[in-house]
Amino acid sequence: MCTLRSVLTIFVVGVIAFLMQHYEVHLSFKKVFDRRYCLWNDKTGETRRPPYDLAVGILSSRDHFEARAAIRDTWLKELNTNRRGRGWFVIGDTDCDLHPDNREDQYCCKEWKVAAPVKSEDVQVVTTEKVSVNVQQSRMDRKPVQVLHFKVMHPVMVSRIGLLDGVLVNNSAIQVSLHDRSTEEVLTTATFSGTDPGIPRGRFQFQPVDPVKLPKGFEGYLNVDLDSDQVVVLYDKLPSLTFTTVVSNVTGVLKLQDLASSSVELVAGQKPQPVHLMSVMLTVQGMDSLKDHLPAQQKMNRFWKKTRASMDSKLRQESEKYGDILFVNVTDVYRNLPTKLLLFHQWLYNHFNASNVLKTDDDCFVNIGSVLSYLDQIKIKDRETWWGSFRDQWLVEQWGKWRELTYTADVYPRFACGVGNLVSRGIHTWLGQNGNYLKAYQGEDVSMGVWMSATTLSYIKDDRWKCEKYCSPDALAIPELSPQEVRTMWTYMETCGDPCGCGAGG
């Protein structure tokens, strides 16, 4: 006579055997025990990677809980209930351990190293340093720096602009201008001439200007405007100078950019000795608050650590509940988006068999039905194909969020805008196999363009992938949306098939 325990055992074994024959169900069942749930067994017992016509990687920030919830309830639900595809939110497995106010900017995880100047007024950014110069050295060993780029880390006010003494030639005038890097607007200009060379301070001549307040986060540059004759005379003078110019310690107030040409390391031998032709005198605004920030940094970081712990717990619960979050081994900040994308391709390549891979962001609405329908029409299959809305001859940015840190050309290779773009199996395989050897640039979109420039592939240009927040009934994807806007578009889609609205009679 069978006991109740025996009957239950036979029942459980039977259920498991049934599930093992239906790998889609088996995946959901298995993930309770094995979070990787990456492999499945066919009827022959052979282990295989699950196939998908469309795999979607949604780049997401750790704290975007509402954005992910909106996508799960809308277009991702349509993909996941369709046996042809599946999507994952791609998130860095660690957060920056620095409080946001202790970082250089919101896009990175570099510490804002604050060292308040000893005084608040007449802080001279560039000064001079005596140096021994070998007259046998090449003239190119003394490099003139005509443009000085900087970012304001704490509010300042510019009161004077300086020109290196000796740069003036006869009575010709030279202008030094302060520019806003984002708009190229000239904020103020100082003019130096033989009749009005300015007020000497050290080896610089300074001209007063109308005070210009520069807020925190401002990016600008000083530019010395020289004509060809002045440049020739300047190069004649450089080898004989017995001094070089150095950037004063204004850490915490200004951050000098393009350091290869705008900062100096005093070294012997044949190393170049750059000479800055300009300087600036400024007043530090709110000096007391800058000094108060120093002892508060550790306290702020401790508070941020508690905030991170709470977020980590909430993320774990979300991951366990939905099983659609892929944590990749990178700090979750904007500058690491290219690495997040590569790690997604590598993980997907190693664990699944995807015919096509779509990348999007967590502020986007994707018309999954239209994407799958068009995939059937174009029959990409194994061809090396990239489908998106492409940007050509896109200028490399030198400031702000999209400032390029390493790519040296003036324009990027062709790349697809980030709202959504799809690559075929061949490109996905190449990324999965070569991800460890690819260099990341400022963003994942331009990085993809640089990586793909080394390959031979076909492009499908399709402006239905909207690069800006613009809705049209045939849109494949629309960016820059709030969670509520994503939900509203989905409601319209379900009601009348148009994400933009159903009209007066809808």
C-alpha cells in the first residue's frame, strides 16, 4: 500500500520529467535553483543553448526602478510572451562608492579632489617657473600653448586676463579671449598692445576685464589670437627662454583639460617644455563653503554607503522576482556604457543562441510587433547586418556629457543612434568573441561605430528608429520618455494600434 509520501514523490518526479521535455517551461523552473539558467536539454539529452529570433538588451541604471517597471508592463511583456524573443535589463553590478557631490561630474566615478586655494582673490591660474634650457635643444622642445581648456569645479569670477611678457611684437595688438565651450560665445576679451601692454605681474601682463561669473560645471577656454608674423617671432624666442610656465594648484576650483598640451611637467633632457601664452586671475566664490566641503566628504560618503545598501537590497528583490536583470561586472556610471554593452554581447553569446540582438535604453518605447514583422520581411539571418537610424560625419564633441576622452579624429565613423538598433548574428558573434580586445570610447553608440568600422557589413538605414523624442504611428522606437509616457503609448497601442494616440474617436 502506497503511503502519502510515496504518492507525492511519484507526482513530483512526473512533473519534473514533463517540464524537462518543454525547455521554455524548464527555463523558468530551473532558475529557481540555478540563477544562470543558461542551458537546456533536448530530447536526446544533448545540452544546447536556447534559441531566440530576437534578444534585447536594455541598458538601465541601478536606480531606474520605475522605468523598468513601465517597460515590463508594456512592450517587454509582448516580447516575453512571444516565444521568438526575450529581453534583459543590463545593469552594472556595483555602484560608485563616492557620493554624487564628491565626484568630478555625474557621468563618472572619479573623486573631486578639493584643495582650497590659500586665498580667495587674485588667484593666478598660470605662473612661471625657472628652468635650465640647453641651447642645443630643438625649437620644438618649447611648445607654445595658445588654447587653455578648463572646467569650473567651484564657482569663480574672472577679473583679469594675462598674456606672457615678450609675446608682443612691436606695436601689433594681440587679443586673448574667454570662450564658453558649449556655445563658442566670447564672454570677454583682453587686448594687449605696445602702447597698452597691461599691468605686469611676474612674467605676465594683465588687463582688467568686466567681471565674468563662471558657475560650477562651466566649461570654457582661453584663446590667444596670433597672426602668422607673430607666430614666427614667437618660435624664434622659445628656445632661449630660461623659464617655463606652470599651472598653479587650483585643484577643487578648476580642472584643466587636454592635459597633454595644457600642463607642464618639469623634466630634464629632450622632453618638451610647453609654454602657456595666457593666464587668468580669478576670485573664488563662496570660499567658506569650499573649505567646509573638505571635512564633510567622508560623512557624505558614509551616508551614500547606506543609500547604496538600501538600493542593493531593492535590486536583489527585483532581480529575484522578475529574473530579467543581467548584472555585468562594471561600475554603473554613464562613462561605462560601452563596457556594459560589450559585456551583454559576451554573456549572451556564451549562454544563448540569438539570431538578432537589439540594443535599447530604459527610457525608450519599442514597437516589438513591428520589429519582429520587419525581421520576417528582410530575412537578415546570418548576414552581417546593422539595422538602425545612422549618423554620418558626426563631429567629435570636446566638452560636456559627450566629451570624447580618447578618440582623436575630428569625426566618428558611421554609428546608429541609441534609441534602438539591431545587429545580426554575425556581428553579435564578432562582438561576443572579441569584446575583450575592443576599446571603449565616450558612449556606447559611437563606440559601436568605431568597432564596426573595422568590419565589413551591410547597413539598413531606417528612420523609424527615432533619434529624438518624436512620435509617429510607424515608429519602431521612441526615446527620452518618462515611465508614464511609456505606459501611455502602450495603452494607445493596445487600443488602436497607434502609440501616438487614438484621436477624438479613440
